[in-house]
Amino acid sequence: MMISDAIGKLGTETAFDVLARAAKLSAEGKDIINLGIGQPDFKTAPHIVEAAIKALQDGHHGYTPARGMPVLTQAVADDIARHRGVAVSPNNILIVPGGKVTMAFAMMLLGQAGRSILYPDPGFPIYRSMVAYTGAEPIPYSLPEDNGFSFSADEILSKIRPDTSLIILNSPGNPTGGMAKPEEIEALVKGLEAHPDVVVMSDEIYSRLTLGDQPFVSLLGYESLRDRLIILDGWSKTYAMTGWRLGWGYWPDGLIDKAERLAINIHSCVNAPTQLAGVAALTGDQSPVETMRQAFIKRRDLVHAGLNALPGVSSILPQGAFYAFANVQGTGISAAALQDGWLSQAGVATIAGTSFGAAGEGFVRLSFANSEANIARALERMGDWLGQRGT
């Protein structure tokens, strides 16, 4: 078979590998506490589920417009106005089957051999994977722990080259739980005035899941950037709808038609019942979102205290999402070895920081999208395992 060379450039998402291994161990009878997978442990709110059932019963079984049902693109535009304070046209919204599609489309439109794309390291692994797939050169920038896992505008600006076509940003961040500092965002936007051809993709999928006093700042708030800005967001994290596969992207006038053409060629449209569930999520009762956020704050505090009590482990306070990026350098054990030992011997699934880039060595990601009781048990097991090794 003459398989394309490009497929060999794709990486993977280790969280799914760990999930499969954890599931296998569970099937074998081992008690596994999963702090690895990045999805809320809450169920989708009943009014959202009911909207999908009603859509099926009402006969919404056919194709929809490639950009999304007008009732949904309008609901997204209204939601942007509510939560980001920016008026946008529903004509600039593309509904897609999951947030990854927005990032893939962005890189397919802007990446090719002879170009470079900047991405965060540590960062969501599919960024680098899809950049490499397009043939573009992936250029990492750092998210230092001592800067709250925020980027430095000066560093990003210093890495822009004549062949740079795209910069990828993510705040609140996966895997770090950090948030970009407002002053760094301001400096970056100002500095990009000297680079008018560079597009920015801002991954804001965790925008509603802020956990501290630091404010979420959307790049949409900067009018000077709006004509070359792609926003990635969706329903998966905010509304506990990971398995529904529903996301949206904001695309500027110069890119929306091209993104729609990719949609037509690749997936045609998103299924109608899921889209109508998305309308119910955005326009209905928002209290489940706040209930979940408050639960994550309590769990965050539990994880933060527990990690800092472990020998050789430290963690700064996560500001968003539902992840702690624990510094494990003091244990003298590699991130991969900790991931393996905690899973196979302690029964706790975590993700090695190296799964999120080379800069993740010395760190382990824990998802606190699990119950307080399970988190407490997991931390105890992790500490016992470290104690048995004399750490």
C-alpha cells in the first residue's frame, strides 16, 4: 500500500493511551482512580439531553447548512456577546464536530512546507501533531512555571520569522491550568502590529472554567486583531458534553469561506439533534456550569494542598481548566516513570508532562475532574508509593 508520508508525521494524545491502559487494568479487577483523562465527570444537564431527544422525535434527521443551523450560529454569536462583550456576526461562526476540527482546519489553511507555526510547549499535543502533518515547521515557545505558566510576549515576538503564518495560544491552558497574563496579551497584540500577515488561533475551550481571581481575556476583545483571528471554543468542557462532539470556531471574513469549504469536503455538517442540544445549552439554565465550576474550585484546592504535601512534589495553584501540572523534579524520578508507577503499582492514572512536549519533563498532569473522595484516595496512594521508594 502506498500510504502518504504525511501520516507518519502525526503524533497522538497519550491521555487516550493511558485511559485504555487504565480500563484494561480495571477490567482485570484492579481498583484504578483516573486522574488522567481531561473530561468533566458531570453528566450533561437534563434540559440539553431533552432538547436532543425532542429534535429526533420532531424529525430533525437530515443535512443542515455546512456552517451550522442558523438558530445555533446566532446562539453562539449571542453567547459571545454575553460572555466576551464583543458583537460578532453569526456569519463568522462555523459549527464543527469537536474543537479539534477548528484547530485542524486552521493548520490546514495556514500550514505547508516552507512555513512555520508557533505553539506552546508544554501544550495540547495535537497542536504540534497537526502542524507537522501540514509540512510546516513547529516552533515551540515556553510557558514557564515561575511565570504562572503564562507565555512571554517578548519570547513569542522574538520567534516570529518571515515564514511564520500562525501563532497558537491557549488560555486557560491544558495541561498547565495556567492563564495568560493580561499584560502579556496586551504586549503581544501590540507587537503583532509589526507582523500583519501572521494569523492567531486562540484556543479558548476552557474560557468559562476560571478558578481564581485572574480574569479570562479573550483575544476577540482586540479589534485590531479581529481580521486575522480564529477562536476555538465549544460545548465539551463547559457543558460536560465531550462525547457529543460539538464545537464552534470564529473565523474572520478572509477565512470563513475557506473553512466552510473544508467542512463541506470533510464532514458535510454536524448532526442536527446535537446542534439543537447546543442551542439549549447556550440559551437555557446556566446554573449547572456554575455548579461544576465551584466543584472544580474545591477539588483544585484539595489537589493543590495534597500535591504540595507529597515528598519531592510541588504545584502552583491552577487558575483555570481542571488540571494541575505538578513539578516532580524533587522526586528524582522521570515523568514517564512516575506515570507508569502510579498507574501500575498505585492504581492512579496520571499523564507524564512529556506527553505535552519536551518542556514537560519534570512535570505530571493531574485532572481533578473526579470526586473529592477519589482525589483524596489517589493522593494518599501516590504518597505511599513515593514513600516506598524512599523519595
